[in-house]
Amino acid sequence: TLEWDVPLAVGDVSIPPDRLNIYTYPGKYRGAQLDLIKRVMIELLARAPRLFEMPDPVGAFVIHALLVCNTEDSLHLATDLIAASPKLMLQLHVGQPFMDEGALHVLSVNRKEDLAIELIDLALASFDKEQVRTFLNTQAVGIFFEAPPMCWYGDSPISYAAVFGLRRLVRRMLDTGLVSLNENCGKLLGLYPIHALAANGNRGMYDFLTSELPAPLRAHKTPKTRAGRLIQFNVDDMTPLQLTAKRGMRYMYQHIMKVELTRVLWVWGPVSQYQIDLTGIDSSGHGASDVMEVMIREDATHATKEFILDDFMKGFHFELYQHKWRKFGWYMHLLLRGFDFAVVVTTVAASILLKQELNGERDLHEVFAVLVTFIILFLALETAVAYLYAMNIKLTTTSHTVSTKEILRRTWHFMSGFDADTNLIGCGLILAGCAIYYDLHRTLGLGEIGAQEASSGLSSTLRMLSEDDEIAHTAETEQERAKAVYNYYVATAEAAAWHGMEPLIWLSMSLGFMLKFYAFVDQLVQPFISLSIFVLSIREVLHGPLFTFMSIFLVFISCFVFGMIVMYPDHPSAGHLPQAPDLNQWFSASYVILMAGMLGEPLDFNLNPDYIAPLGAWQKLNLVVFGVVYTVYIFMALILLLNLLIALLGSTFSQTQEDATLQGRIAFAHIMLRLELAAAPFGIDTSAGEPDGEGKQVHLFRDVQKDPDSELASDYTSENVFDRLPGEHDPHVLSRPVLLSDLQNQMEAQRAQVAEMVDLMGVGLREVLSQEVKGEIKEVLRKEVKEVLRQDAKEEISQQSSVYLPISKPAKPGQKDFPQQAASQR
């Protein structure tokens, strides 16, 4: 902030005491007052240069504030200050959040290409080579740049200039010989400029950097990203093609694939044969960043996952997965699920035999030994798959900086897609049951129970119950009978009591079997999309609204259960009421009320008036209120809330079904990658596509050029996977689309020329020249846009309205367009 507490006056110009925030320069000042403030700033630089070396709270210097302000007056003042003291351009933001952001970063973001070029020329004339090298290669790495979209701009000035379509600035930087498109990768995400372009979908600049620049200056087409500071973005070891898949950028992905990987094999009249090199796409390649792997990662966006659908490139990627399934996937799947099935069947056999064992008469050591063997083999196989996946991440040298912790995290997420957590818990419980069985057999011997001690009690109780059937029922005999029944159940429980750890075997085996069987079925149906969709839909419903609803529902029921138990007018000191025997004990009362609310099973009520008449007045009131609350409870729980749950689950299931095709295909692709990892060590060829005879796998497709005067048969289906790419309908005619940034650069250059010419000419010709140039520019742009975006481009443009310019509407009848009007005025 520039602040003065005394009036500023020079000649007739005077400014009262005030303050001016440099970020809002020139503020309210105009004309002579603004010129005075500008003179004061330049004078301050000459007399007190240290003021321009003091950062503000966010680490910016005065020169940065003026550039960030980005007004015409602030840029003019910044230019004058830098001309007076060129070292100001070398200043970088200090500290957070904009650490190391320089003038070229700000000018590139604001698209001030001419001013940025002037700074480079001034730097070359004012500083030595190393200072200029530092100036051109500094990277903005503050925490502000860690968030999207800033992190995708590539950190360095040349990356920023490329992303924002500043071709002349990029070329000027390269011409210095101090900057390279293939060096100085970003510290945040490890991006080179070509990656930053791909991540932002700038097709025109991609062609400029890879094919239109002189050969020594061009960017490499397939460099791989390094492991940057933001390792959680999971973009290390990616080519530009793979990065566009990661970002879900359909048009940029197809453009790179067409330019770099597609070529024409032959042309016969209207029929053309093409091939797509699957390097970097097929998951059987090196590394863990092939497109077929990126699509199914746990952090893949919805747009990236949609690459597998038929509406993108005619299902090109899904066809690759299906080819792998037909080639080797089906029998590898059966083999792996065979180990699963062996564990499940052996667990069932061991559990049934264990439950039927009496007094240790049968030795189950062999059965449990087979079960343990199968589980160990299964876990070893799962561990081998996880190890192969982890080694796949570390396969290339560019990923050596990825920490072991990060590799383990990614591996765990990958294995979680195959119920690794459920499998581990289930197998652990089954192994625990086996260990307890072996331990008890070794120490105590299984099956030693003390049933004889309770036999006499059971016999006497049964005899008492049989005698009661022949005695007349009175209050006393009824009490005796109730006591006999109670004693019978107690004696039965005592006779069946097992105080050792044997029941823990049953608990471990049963829970382990349930988890293992669920994981087995889930993985068994995963490659079969119709079955997998149903399983995925049920899982989504259970994991979604059901858990939330049950949490609220149980709180609601708990309130009613507690209230009704306390409200029921029964107390042990006065004896139990006959109206609802189930409510005489807390546990039984909670159970019957809960079942009434969830299943609609009514309470056992005895509302005989003769039983109610002897009760006290307050007991009767409690009983009436209890009946009312019970009725409200049944209505709320059984009718309202449960029907609401049914409607909610139905709605969620319908929504899930709408996205079921995508989820089913992703599950299929996920299991195929697992099968591929398991098959590779056995020497099985896991590649997709067809061999081209040169050591590469390719995908072939054929296209027929449609004659505008003819009609194709209804049974003809185009195989051209690029036919929906706007501006690039013919795979071997790579016409560059007109991007908004390119058009803006052209228009700005034309405007600059017009301004220079107008300054040299009289006022009388200014309007005529302006109209003429505007008309010529508009006509040129109209023709170019029509040529590039023909063939139903409006539909494609509507999806990317921020990238492409709409086609101008034709002039109304009788209205002259700009070229004609300019000609008449001339």
C-alpha cells in the first residue's frame, strides 16, 4: 500500500493525504493525478530502493502487485519501474502461499505475451547467462499451486506459456537456448510442458510443440512424468496420452492417439485400413500407468471410467478387455476360483463333521490339515498377485522416488477391489478355529462334557411336569407348574453347558465361512457382467441408505422400547401381571417389542376385563397409556418408517441400475487386470490386439469414405473410432482445430497492427480503416471456423463451450457484412 500523510503537489496538480492499494492500481486516480503518483513511485525507486525489496504478508513485492493487478496503468507503471531497475523482474514471491512465483508466471496467466517477451529481451541485455537461466526456469511451488487447476499448469514459465497458448512467448524462450521443453520437469506433479498441455486439452499447442517448431526445439512426444511432491495425485510415470486418460479428456486423448499411434495401412478407393499402436494403452505393457490400468484405478474419475463405454470410440477399450478374456482370461478365472471353491467346500465339510463329533470319537486332524493347506495356498496366491502389482509400479526407473508406503497403499487399494479385506478376515477366522481345535485336542481332548451331573435334575423335573397334568389347576398348582418349567429349562441349560473353548471353534468357523463365501461369490460373478451388475447394485444399496436409515431407526426404536418397558405397570414385589407375560423381564420385553416394530409380530396381550378389574386406578391408567403408545409405535415403525425404507431402497436401486453398465464393465476390467498379473509368470501371452510383425500389438479398423451423393446400407456399421472427434473426422487428415486461445492471439496481433497504423494516420481515416480491418478479420475467422468445425460440429461444441468458438450467424437480408461496408466507405 502506498500511503502519504501530507499533500502531494507538483505545479497545479495536488493530491490530498490518502492511501492507494497497489493491487487495485490506479484506484480512483486518473489523468494528471495518476501521472503524479507514477512519478512518485519512480522517484521512490531511485531514492529508496529498499522499499521495493520488502515483501507484503503473502510474500509479494511491489512489482508483483502491479502485474497481478493487470490493468493498463499498472502494467505501464511496472514496465517503467523495470526499465529503471531491471533486477525487479528477477524477484520471486517469498514464503507461502505463492512461493517462487515470478513475473513470467503472472504475465502468462494474464496472457500478456508482448510484455513477457519484452522482459526476456531486457533480461538478456541486462544480466549474465546464469541469471537469465534462473529467471526463465524458476518454478512456482507454493501451496496455492498445489490445488487444481493451478497444479496442472506445470510449475515453470514455459509450461504456463504453453498452457495458455502463447506461441510467440514459447518460441522466444526456446530461442534463448536457456530453456528446453524436455528438461526441468515440475516439482509438484513431475510434469513437463507437453504433459501440462495434455492435462489442459490444448490440441493446437500440442501440435505446435511436437511438430511445428524446428526439430531441435520440439518436445518429445512420449516423455514420462516424474514422481513429484504431490504423489497422492498418482500421475507419476505417465506419458501425455496416459495423462489425458487420467484427466478424462476425451478429445485430447483421441487427438494424441490419432497423431502419434494411428497410421494408414492401405487405401482402396473409398475404403481405408488403419492400425492403432497399443503401446501405452495395453495393460500388458511396462509400468502401472497404461491406459487400461488408469481407467480402473481407485482414484479414477467418472469421466475416465466412461472411456470403457460404447459411446466413446465405439467401445474400443472394452473390446481390448474382451479380447483378453477370450484369449486367456476365462480359464485363468476358473483356475483361481478353484482354490476359492476348495477352501469353501473344505470349510463346510470340516464344520459339519465337527458339529457331529461326539466325545472325541472321530479324529478330524486330516480334514483340518487339508483345510489349512488350501487356505495357505489361497493366501500365497493372493500375496503373489499383490507382489506382482507392486513390482509393476516399480518396474520403470522414473518411479524410483515413489515411497514404499505409497506403493503399499496403492497395492492395498488394488487388492481391495477383489475383497482382499473380507478374504483376509474370513481366512483368519477359519485358521483361528483350526488352531483352537488342534490345541484342545493336544491338551484336553475334545468332547469331554459333564452332561451326567444334570441328568438327575432333568429326570425329576420331567416327572414333576407329567404329574402336574393329572392335578386340578389352581393358583398354587399353576405357580408350581411355572416353577417346574423354569427349573426344567435351567436344568437343560446346565446339562448343555460347555465351559471350555470348544464353542469358540464354532463361532470362528461360522463367521469365517460366511465372509469367505461372500468374497467367493462376489469374485466368481465379477467377469459376468449381467450377474455382476446385480451384485454391485445390492452392495451399493446396502452400503448407502440402509446403514444411515438403520442408525436412525434403532435410535427411534430404543426410545419406544425403554419407554414402554418402564410404563408397563408391573413390579416383581407385587407379582407379575397376566396381561402381557412377555413384558415381565427386561430382555424378553425388549425382544418382543423390537420384533413387533420390525416384523409386525404382535405382543401376546390378554385383555380380559376380569384380569384388569382388580388393578389399581393408576395401574389401569398406565395400561391404557401403554396401549396407546404401543399403537403409535406400531404405526410409526411398521407402517411409516419401514415403508419409507422400502421406497428409499427402491429409489437407490433404480439409480444404481442406471449406472450399472459402467460399474459392471469396470468390475470386469478390474478382474481382467488381476488375471493378467496371475497369468504373466506362467509365460502366457496377455497382450491385446494383433501382432504387426514388428514386435508391436495393434488394433485394426476399416473405414469407408461416404460419398455425399450416395447412401450407405442400413446394415453398415462404421469402424472408425475417431468419427466423433470434432474437426478430425478423417484419421489420416489431421486438421488442427481452431482453439479459442489461437484465435485470440491472432486477433490481438491484428489489433496491435491496427493501433500502430492508426497512430500514424489522421483521425478522418480511423473509422474507415477500423471497419475494414474488423470485417477482414471476421471473414477470415468465419471461414476457418466453418472449415474446421463442419459436419455437425455444433453438437460437439456445446459440450466444450469454453474451448471452441461458435459459428457466426449469417447476415440478415439487406444487411451488409463488414467487408462490403468497408469497401463502400473506401
